[in-house]
Amino acid sequence: MSPLRIQALAALLLWSLFAALPANAQPPLPDRAIHSGDIVISIIIDDLGNQMAAGRRAIKLPGALTYAFLPHLACSPRLAKLAHRHHKEVMLHLPMEADDGEAMGPGGLTRGMNEKQLKNEMRRDINAIPYVRGFNNHMGSRLTKNLQRMDWVMQMAMFRNDLYFVDSRTTRDTVALKEAEKHGIRSAKRDVFLDYKKDNEAIVRQQLKILIERARKKGTALAIGHPYRDTLKVLKAWLPTLAKQGIKLVPVSELISIRNARRHSRWQLSSSH
């Protein structure tokens, strides 16, 4: 059998594995007219699924935040459905191997997996979260440096062509974003971590200032935070102030679309001269 025939059959098999996925029709989101000069941010709340109470508090935050759920945890499906009902965007927080060997939890992808094992595990992880629109890496400082494994991850993502990817950038040496772009997957990278130290209000406030400064400079910015008590407390007070600051908060899928549209507009403008 020719190599092309083998590739075609493999693609058909992978597609069939995703054919049984539940429909991800989203409820209508609030209207957010975005103009070319608007300053736009997105915020992902990571590590959801371990605790129901913390997850509920996070989902009750005002505005179009995006929520990333760990797979195969007891609370993840219920919380993802709750987020969906509140018109919040849902992501898979995909566990990946870290340099320090820290436990990833269920559904983790490791460098020791072969192609079939990794892709099967990732398929199970995607299926575990209802209404998933995209994914980002949980941990992953070891795996996201591995070109071959990131190639396999992005191959798998291609068979759900509605999925986007966010590189959490847990290592400077990550190749994940580059591989996503190479495979034509809508993608972005984390600009700011809101709470690199747990339950420290001062750090969260400072990181939010950095987020806004970056957004004003670049037009858009993307932050990742966690359902820590102090992070949620600061966000609850801060999010209602965005309109007065002239900042628009959008889901990650929308941020990626805005960035792509603006990039295309700049390219068209430069090509016309």
C-alpha cells in the first residue's frame, strides 16, 4: 500500500474517532461590537475541576472570561456545563509532562508515549469536557519542548477543526505555538500570569496592571489565572471597572479572531503601498 494511501486511511480513522463527539453548539453570547482601535483582553481561569465551590465562584465572576477544565475529574463536566449555561467559553486544560516530574493528574500526556498512545489519550481528554472550544497546556514544561510530541498533539487537534490552542508558556523553550501555527490551528500564547504566587492580592493587582499596559501597547493581551481565593476576590472588584478604562473583555476564541483580522488588515495595508 502506498504511503499516501496509508496517510489517507489514518486520517479517516482519526476523523471517525471524533465523529461521536457531542455537538458543541454554543448559546448566544452577549453582543460585543469590536472596532479596529479597541483595546481587547482575554482572561483564562485554569485548573478547574478539583473543587465544586471554587469552580462556582470563578464562573460567577462578571464578564466574558474563559474557563479551562482538567479532564477526568469529578467536578469538571458539571462545572463546564454550568459555565456554558452562563455563556462562558469552555476549554480543556490538557495535562502535559513537566520537567520536575510533578504529578499531572489523570489524562496526562508524556514524552514516553508513542504516537498512538498520545493521540488516544488526548482524544479521551477532549471527550471528557463538554462544550470544549479550545485547549491549553497544564504544566508541560517538558513536553512542550518536544517537537515530535507537539506535532502529534497538533495533528490530533486538526481533526476537530473548531478547536483553538493557547500556549501557556510554562517554559521559554516551548515549540507548541510554532507547531500549532504550522498545522493551521487558530492559536495564541499567554502574555501574563496573574497569580504566579498563590493568594497574594498585591501580585494579582500588579499583574493586571501589566496586562492592561500590554493591551494598550499591542491592542490585545491574554492572561491566565487560577481559582485561588485572592485571585477571584481581586477580579470580582476589578472586572466591573474595565468599561471605564476603555477595555473590552472577550472570550479567547474572539481574541484570536480579532488578532488574525488585524494582522490581515495590516498585511493588506502594507501590500497596497
